[in-house]
Amino acid sequence: MEDGESEARPGCAGERAEVLRRTQVRDERVFGSREVVRERYAARYLPGQELYRAQARPLDRADVVLDLTDPLRPTVLRRPDRS
């Protein structure tokens, strides 16, 4: 990342906790309990995301990177150089 750009990257501990919080609320009805949702995401979905990010390195290839931690206030972390 360039100087002055945020080090916030998807997959960090704070984002992982937020993903679990949101999915527990959203998917509780589907999976029967928040604990089942947490276990499922911790065992399968989050490790799958980490593997994809490590192998495909999408942040290194993206033209624009958005931080959607707060979906109502997205933040541009990186955009193409327009010079």
C-alpha cells in the first residue's frame, strides 16, 4: 500500500468479529442458533475467505478498494492514479 493509505484490510480481527456479528443476526433463523452460525463461519467460510485472499491477492489486483465496515458510510481506501 502507498504511504498514507489505510492498513485496514479485509480479514483483520476487527472485520472478522464484525462478519460474525452480522451473520449471526442475519442467519440465526436459517441455521437455528447464533452458536451454529458462528461455528459454521469459523470452520468454513472465514478460512475459505482467508485462503482466497492469500492465493488470489485481490487487493493487490484491484483498481478500487472500498472499506465497507459501515455499509452506510463506505470509504475509498485506494483508487486508480488519474495522472
